[in-house]
Amino acid sequence: MIRFDCDYLEGAHPRILDALVKTNFEQTPGYAVDHYCEEARALIKKECKAPAADVHFIVGGTGTNTTVISASLRPYQGVVCPVTGHINVHESGAIEATGHKVIGLPSDDGKMDAEVFEKFVSGYWADGTYEHMVQPGMLYISQPTENGTLYTAGELKRLREICDKYSMLLYVDGARMGYGLMAEGNDVTLPLLAEFCDIFYIGGTKVGALFGEALVIVNDALKKDFRYMQKRHCGMFAKGRLLGLQFLEMFKDGLYYEMGKNGIDTAYRVRDAFRKAGFPFLYESNTNQQFPVLPDTVLDILSEKFSWDYWCRVDDEHSCVRFCTSWATTEEYVKALEAELENFTCRTE
């Protein structure tokens, strides 16, 4: 079985594993205050052109989101996101468990539309009873989004302007950041994120690390006592050097971008193979997630050799599924899928 379910099916890049093995018996201080973490922080700040930023290492995405949101907001504030946002649909109420409401707004493609966002926030403050409602204190978005779409630099700048206008924080979930950075047409860079965001993270778990995310705090007001909140939310890893060492390996000579590029290159071949077979897509994605719409009969045949992530029902006879590539997707896997799809023809009515 060849699996295209997600981008964390394999363990980690061999270079990262090798670095972990080579340093296995070194003794270092715990809780990410070791020299490997310091070196990784320095590289990340340099890559982001944000020398004054704070960088923290957390094991996974949900823990990062929960810690960031609970540390940044007052008890009466909530976080706004697209209705498809990860914190709204795939985190089992983790944010709400901290006492902060997740406010999902309509979205057709996984992105937060600036007009929809501003209409909601301006409407909140125009309501004479706003003190009786949860105050929108933060905008959460993902780059790339859950639907594989990307924000442009212009869109990010506009969202920043709206956040500034209404004294809100802008937080970017970068679980798949490596694939977004290498995608066709992308004009959002790490320095640009550092310029427009209050806080964001660079994903490692889905982009070649064994586990781990690198959180970058740009807003000075959010830096103080963050480690207290990290500890409180079980996010201060005792063997913190295992996190820092992985990001050090990824950023010392461009490995992070190399891994992201493999995910993108293989995704485009998957996309082209489905297009060649005549199958449409639910979303136009330039990242490592592709969303073909397939007849159930075709899915039955493909399921004998491949697996994927079910996305949604389209009609009585068709479903949208997600084929996800990664840093580890091989030529062999892609060729096998291409060969299988060559056996299909699809009629468009």
C-alpha cells in the first residue's frame, strides 16, 4: 500500500536522525536552554531577519496553538479564524478548553477574506452591547491553509492593517510552512511574516522533523513570561535539545527548503496526473495537498493500491479526497500513481 494520507507518515529526514544519534550521549541542560537550541534560535532569527524576536520550541501544532492563544488573550477575548481553520475543526476543543472562544467566519477556499473579517469586527464594535459579548482579540490564519491555498503578501498586509485598526493580534499557523515557501507563485517569505505578524510558527513535524515546531514571537508585549505558559500547557519539553538540534540541522544549510521543494515537486506531478486523466479539483492548490474529485468507482479501484484522506461528499457518485505529498515522497510512489491513473478516462458532462 502506498500512502498519500498526510505529510507526517514517515519518521524524519536521515540527516536529522543522524544528528540525533551522533549527539545522543552528550550531556546538555534541559528545557531548551542548551547550546543547540541557542544556535537554532540564532539561525531562525537570521532567516526571518528578526534579530529581536524570541524563538521557542514546542513539540506539536495543537500544543503550540493552545499555548500561544491562551498566553496572548485576556480571559474575555476570543480568536477569529476561517471556518475551516485548524483550531476550529481539528483540535477537539483545545482552544475552548482554555476559556477562549473560537469564532469561525465563512470562507470558500480556507482563507480569511479581508472584507468578511472587517465586516465582522466593525459590526462587533458598532453593537451597543459589545461588552456582553466575547471580544475578538486575535486573528488566526494558516500558511498554507487547510485547503492548500496560500495568502499573498498583499492579502497578509491587508489583514495586518485591519488587525491594527481594531487592536487585534495576528497569528499565523505554519504547520506546513516549508511547502508554502516553495510553492509556485508564493510571495510570502519568513522576513515578511516577521514584519506583518505578531507571532507565527515554522512547522517541523510535517516538514521532515521527527517532531517539533519553532515559534517566533515578534511582538514584544507577548514575550514576557511566555515560558511560564509553555510549562503550564505541558509544552516545555524536558529534553529540549532534541527540538533545537533538529531545527539547527534544518536551517544551517537550507535543508528545510530542500524538503519543502520535494513535497511541492511531487505534488505537482500528482496534480498533473489527475488532470491528465480528466478529473477536476475541488480547490486549486499550489501546495503539497491536492484535492481531486473522483467517482466512487474510481476510488474503489485506487484503494487497492493507494490510500488518501477523505475530504467531503460532492454528490451521490463523487467524493473529494486529499492526496498529500511530503519531504519523503519518492519517485517510485509518484510513478506508481501516474501509471495507475493512465488506466482511467473521465467524461466531463
